Amino acid sequence: MANKALNVTAQRVTQRLALSALALLLTAGVAQAQTQTLEVSNARLSLLPGNTPGAGYFELYNTGDEAVTLVGAKSPAFDSVEIHVSSEHDGMAHMHELTSIEIASGERFEFAPKGHHLMFMRRVEPLNIGDDVDVVLEFSDEQQLPVTFNVVSPASM
């Protein structure tokens, strides 16, 4: 009788574990499918010598059916990464931080010199022209999109 009760308990535990594993797989599949609706191209990080801030430029294409909102970025190579926009007003150049950028369904959003860009501040390690830098783009729906930026000279921009 004790063996029968033990077998029933073992079956229930096995079923619960199987259902939990299935739920995790389905959740991971949904997250992966959402991330696959975003494409990044031409990711480059313009750096001056020394420890001056760098600027990240790229094109973000939302191939999904819904708008997405970029809310931040991070990189192990920098203490801080912020979303910025440059503009000109009355002949004076200005730059300020943004908290988010919405990219509509089907939209290609360009991060380019004299416009929107990522500002990379306080390098953690030395970087050289030609190096690759890992960056994670963060979205309001908790999506995270890993991107590799190539370090380039500002003269190449």
C-alpha cells in the first residue's frame, strides 16, 4: 500500500515538473519570437582616443506587428550607456538625454550623427579601432536584444 502511494506521489511530481518545463519552454519561445521581430544593422561605435564618451550609431528595424519602445542599453565595456539626441537651434548645437524612443511596426529607425544615438560613457577597459563591443538594447516590454558594435574612428563617420 505504501509503495502504491509513493508511486502516485512520484507520478504527480513528474507531471508537475513536465508541465513546468513545458511552460518555461513556451515562455522562452515567445520571448525569442518577440526579439526576432527586431533587426539591427550597421552598428558602430565612434570613439576618440582617451576616455572621452563615444557615440553609437545603427539602424533598428521593427519587423513586428506592434510598436516597440527602446528604453535603454548597457554594455560591460562602459559604466553607462544613454539614449541621446543632437539638434541645432539658433545656430547652436544641443544634445540631451531621452528616456525612450518608440519604433512603429514596420519602421526603420536610424541612429546617426547629428541625430539620435547611444552615448557610451566611462570606459571600463581600453578599446581600439576595429574592436567589437557587446551591447544589449533594452525595451519597455522587457525584451533584450544583444548587438555587437564595431569600434570606428570618428573620421569614418
